[in-house]
Amino acid sequence: MSQDQTNSQIVKTKKTVYHLVNSFVVKPIFGTYFRGKVTGKEKVPLEGKLIIVSNHASVFDPPLLSAGIPRPVSYMAKQELFTEGFFGNLIKSLGAYPVNREGFDRKAIRQAVSRLEEGWATGIFIEGTRTPDGRIHNPKLGAALIAAKAQAPLLPVALCGTEKIVVKGQKLPKSVKVHLKIGDIIPPPTSGKKENLETITAQCASAINQLVDCFD
């Protein structure tokens, strides 16, 4: 078997595991325990390169985002999450890969571009960390940079209600209503120049915050 055939088989296996975990674990939890609702699913391109940019308020955001997107999504997630036992294994099965948030992580960017070329959508939490209110305050340029390198469009998505899932002193996640709201496609930057990246990043942040602000 050639190297290309081996790589293709690995990608196929990962996507199969993703669909199994998403279908039989994540989606049932999203639909029942979190009374999940998705608005705008028809706006998600089912094929081609795609970067999903989202807000981030809970450790549960990656799987809940996957539950509402009708195609495989891989995630750039902080490397500390991969040491958290069951949850670390869960996000690995959902296509996540680690990023070092302390500096410019070239390896993570290469991973993101590679996943796009393999047919995955790439999910990026544009703030780079969780915010207590679920809004975007200080967006990072990484998603726009990857979009420029791969010439992949960006899709703003808001996770509404997840900031209420974890309650201090409570062991189990709180059963709250989660609404995943999908916005309109934003074209990639025409180049990797900083001013272009800043413009697209601001557009993404504004679109996400507008979706968060009209949460019902």
C-alpha cells in the first residue's frame, strides 16, 4: 500500500470514529440533556474548505458545536485539555488537535491547513480562550491567517447558553438550553497582510456577537 493510500485510510478511519461518536454520544446529549436547538444549519457548505469561527464559554463547546454542524469538524484546542482523561479522549475522537497558546504555534496552523485539505471543516474559537459571558472581546488573528493561507471561507457560529453549563461547586454539568446559531459565510482575506487579517477578524467577531446578543 502506498503512503497516499495509507494516509487516505487513516483519514477515513478518523472520520468514521467521528461520525460514530457524534451520532451515538454527542448528538443525543445535545438534543436531550441540553435541549439543543440549531438555527441556520442550511448555511453550512457540506463540501469544500471551511473554517468555523465561534465564541467559547465552556469546556463542553467543542462537542456541542460538532452536534449542530452537518459535516466533520476538527478543532484547535488548548493542549492542556488533552490530559483530561475521558474528555481528552472524547475531543481527540472528534478530530481535535493541540495548540500552544503561549506563542505562535506553527505546528497547529499546519495541522489546521492539513485538515482542510483532507475535507474536514476546521473549528476555531476566535477568542483563544473562554469568556464568562460568551461574547467575543479580544479576537485573535489565527483563524483569518489560516483562511488566508488555505483560501478557505469563514463561517461565524454562536454557542448561546453554554456559559451556564458549569456551576462552581457543582460536580455535574447543569442541564441548560443551548442554542447554536449559524451566521453567513465571510470570504477569506485576499492576503496574509496584517490589516487584511484584522479586518476579517473584526467581521467575524462582530457577526458572532450579534448572534449571541439575540439569544432567545
